[in-house]
Amino acid sequence: MNLGTAIKCCPLCGGRIVVSNLYQYSLDYKMRKDGKIGKRHKNVDSGSMDVSLAACENYKTCDARWEAEDFFVEPDGTFIDYKYSEGV
Ligand SMILES: [Zn+2]
């Protein structure tokens, strides 16, 4: 079992890691009184998708990427890596 390793920088290049929490929202178009869908819309925030991704800040030159199951962020902000630290 891979318990993961707390890391403080990108394991590939030493850059900073950026975690992205994904949110979803929709553009809602309401039908007008004449029965047509109007052009005006409303942004509706549908809240968190509970999906997080992470990547190295040097994304143009560095391939370090984490999918949701590849990392974990502790409540105190510690970044736990399950992907690159395996077997280390
Ligand atoms: Zn990197």
C-alpha cells in the first residue's frame, strides 16, 4: 500500500505546486413570453464538484500533474503525493 509522501515542491523540477479545486456553474437561458429561448442568461453557481487537480507551476516545461486520486491535501495544507513518491 502506498501511504504517500509529504512533499514541499514539484518532485520533477522543484517548482511550486498549484492545486485547482474545480467548481461548476451554468449559464441559464430562460424562455421568453413569446415562447423563444432568450439571449440573456444568468450565471448559476452549482457549487463545488469535489474534484481537485494539481500541477506544477512550470506547466509549460514540467510534466508533473496529479489527478484527484494521486494526491491529498491535509487540513494543515501539507501536500501528500501518491504518484511520484511511490517506492521512494
Ligand atoms: Zn515541476
